Amino acid sequence: MRRHLVVGAVAVLAASAGVGALAPSAGAATTVGISVDAGTSLGTVPSSGVGLNTGVGDDRMGDAKVTSLMKAAGVRQLRYPGGSGADDFHWKTHTMGNGGWIVPNTDFDSFMATAKKVGAQPILTANYGSGTPQEAADWVKYANVDKGYGVKYWEIGNEVYGNGHYGNGKGWETDTHADKSPKEYGKNLVAYAKAMKAVDPKVKIGAVLTTPGFWPDAEKAPGDSADWNNTVLSIAGTSIDFVIVHWYPGGKTTADLLKTPSRISGVRSSLRSLIAKYAGSRAASVEIAVTETDAAFSPALTSQAAALFAPDTYMTWFEQGATHVDWWNLHNGTDQAPSTVNGQTDYQDGGILSAGSCAGGKCQPPRDTPFPTYWGIRSLTALAKPGDTMVKSSSRNSSVTVHAVRSSNGGLNVMLTNKSPQNAAQVSLSYAGFTPAAGAVTTVSYAKGGTALTTAKRGTAVAQTLPPYSITTLQLKPASGTAGADKPTPAATPTAVTPVVSAPGTTGTRAQGEIGAPVGQPSPSGTSGDLASTGVSNAVTYSALGGLLVIAGGGVLVLRGHRRRGLHGK
């Protein structure tokens, strides 16, 4: 559990994309075969897919420099008011129900001004924990009727299943309802949807689900007849427009982390099965939104492994049909000392921009300096724009990941990620449905230690050398006299993927407590299943007071949530 408020000098920002060749290291591995089928569509890049979390504790989110960085990174969705704090936040008074920390310039109208500067669609989390359907309906009225903001997506609560119902004490999520069961959430979810759509029938209502394969998925508490997901959707399946999961796959090592996107198809399959079971004729239109993700529960949070994880995770979810993926977090801060991960300093901070904080006698770069995770996300701008067509691609070696997109101008962009920290990768590419132009190609790369994306003419469409721990996007033009490719056709319906089955006692989500909310994530007894490989301890204690760190810096009182070391997978 982490919370922040930024402190320190104004960041000295890295330069924007530069030009120059990357020098790959010696010791390249054997050649990796890459196949791209430009004629087989995996769907279009969603219009507001690349998202980011923001919160009422971040007084820097509206600064010109910060909004410019978000816009340059292609951020098209901003989530507000932020994690678990949403279940204690009262939008009208801009207060936390428990008197928690809120800073100036983060009220709803200020947030909407930020979203407008960035060019991002908002996704709002209505207060389920201590709010009411009427409070949420009033918010819809203010946002869409009174102000004309046209806010489309509304989550009902954050990680509501973290309210203590599954035997983990009081849990990490505020929930003042006497009945904290999934049955009660399902009933109230219907009431929220009815009240909010009565004000604006165009709004889309999202249901909080447990992530298949991660605790408390498949758990049944005393008195329950079914698990959270089946219970909630059996009641509210015909009243919702999208389902919500949080994706924190973690990993004991960075190599573990970089393998996790391969598990997304199983999670999607489980979710689609649930939606088909309960949403009836509307099932095909019910969207999947991943409103929180990052590299938490792995050794890397700001360093290169997390940067490589980011675009692979976004694109894999999009290829599996998710319409939104929101990274945690814009600024975050930390009270934990930096570590060294694969020879690089990792500041153990979930933000993509530095909070300028200090811990363990060491300080982060100046405030608002982009971490490598920022550049990982920004790499997506070289691959795709909203509306472009994702196409089928594959790698013959898991050490190199590939994603491919047909651009609106008829070209083909191919993102290649070399997951080896030490060795360059030689790749050989073949194409179907597209004939690339001969000669050197334009590449946009981000390599370990970089402070910008690097654009260069390098290699050819059929042969590339990828530096260690790098992201390289080839921007290919069609050969002269060719149309590039026929219009891609949809991929065949995939064979059934075995739905993810969770093991009892597996903790798989990270509690995101807003400042002032209960801090920490208790882990139920026993650790097994997916997260067992991350090494997350089940011996975790927490308290609302013990988890808060108050420091003074630069004349500003700063309050941060304290995330226990046991949750790091170390």
C-alpha cells in the first residue's frame, strides 16, 4: 500500500525524443524468428485505452509540465478520485469521510480541467463504501447535466471485495454497509445503476469483480452460496455495461514479471464466460476495463523491467478485447529505500513521474522527472493510434515479445521487446499480407538507461538487432507498387482457453488506499496459487495510524500511505 504527495524542486525534465543509433551490446543470442500476419485483425486500438490513475492527493496533476508529459505519452483516459480513497470520498464537499488527506486543486472541476488539457476521457469511481446511490446520481447530474462534461464511464466502488467479508479483519476498503457480502453489493449495484441512468441514460456503469486466479476469486465466505463474481453478476449482470478488474501479477524475479502478460488470455476467457452466463443478449456489448495495473509485487517498480512490462501489458489486454487499461499511478511517492535491479536504481515508487521524495537516505530524481515506466508507456505512441488495427504476430522465442499494428496511413508498425538484461537479440522477421519497402527502416527505441525515445534509421524490415532490455518499434512503409495489405480480416474465434482457477488464500490485488484511508493489505492465511510465485508473505499486519508517514519538505506537509515490505515479494 502506497500513497504520496509530491515534494521537492520542479523537475529538470528529460529531453523529448532524440535522434541517434542505439549501440547493441556484444554477446547476442541466437536469431529469434518473428512472424507478422498483417491480414488478420485482432481488433482496433480502443479510443481511450491508454489510461492512468490520478488522485485527490496529487496537487501536481494539473501543472502544465505534467499535463504536457501525459499528453505526449498518449494518455487518453484518467481515473479519479484514486484507489481505495474513492470509497470514502464525497465529491460535492471534496472531503474524505474519515477526515483523510486531500490537497488543493484536486476537486472534481480541477480534475476535469486536467483531463481536458491532456485530451483524456475521465473514468470516475463513485463512492460505494460510504456513499449512496443518490450521491452518485447527483454527481452524474452535476457532471453531465449542469456542467456538460459528458462523463461516460462510472465505476461503482474500488476493490469492494477488500471490505473484510472474506475473513481478513476489517480489510483495506471502506464499507459502512452492515452487510458486506457480494449479494449486498450486487443489490446496491443495481440501485446505483438505476439512479444514475435515470439522470443520464448514456452513462456506462461498471461492476467491481475479483481478478480470476487471484484472491478472493472463487472464495466463499460463511453464509455465501457462491463466490463474489458469480453472486454479483447473477444479480446485476443485466444492469451493467462493463466489468472491472485490477491486474497486479507480480513476480519473484523480473523474469517472472515479464512472463505475466501471457496469462492475460486466461483471465479474459474467465471474464467472458462469466459475462456470457449472466448478461444475456447484452453480453457482447459488456466491456472489460482494467482500471489498475503496474509491476507491484515484483522487484521492479520504476526501473527497466517495469518499463518493458508496461507496453506489453497494455497491448496484450487490448488484443484480448479490453477497452481501458489504467496504470497506477501518475505520482505516487514511497517511504522505502531504493534498490538495485539488474544494475539500475529502482526507486520502489508506483508513479510514472518522480515525487522527488527521499527514503533510506537516498532521494529520487527531481520532482516530475519521468521514470523508465513513463518511457515504456510513451513507447506505445510509436506503435499505434486509437482506431488503428491490431494484427496477428508471434515470436518463436519468449525472450522477445512482439505486437503489430496496421496504421491508418497504410503502414505497418511492429514493436519488439528484448527481455534479456544482458544480451542483444538478433531477430528475423517474416510477413504475410504486407510487403515492406526495402532498405533501412525507421525505428523508435527505448533502451536501458535512456532518458528519451530514440528515433533512427536502423536495420531492415527483415533483420534487426535489439539492444538488451529494450523496446524497439519498426515503422514500416509498403513496398512501391503494393497496397501494403488487404484489409485485415478478423481472427478466427480462438479455441477455448482454460479459465483461470484461483487457489484459496491467494492474494492477488494491491489495496490502493487514498490518503487517510486504512493502510496496508492484510493477507489471509495461506499463500498459494498464482501469487505464491511472487513470494508475498502472509505475515502482514497493518493499522490506520501505523501506516502513515508524515514528513515536512520544501515547506509542504506531506502524507504518504505506507506499504509494508512484506507486500513487495522480497
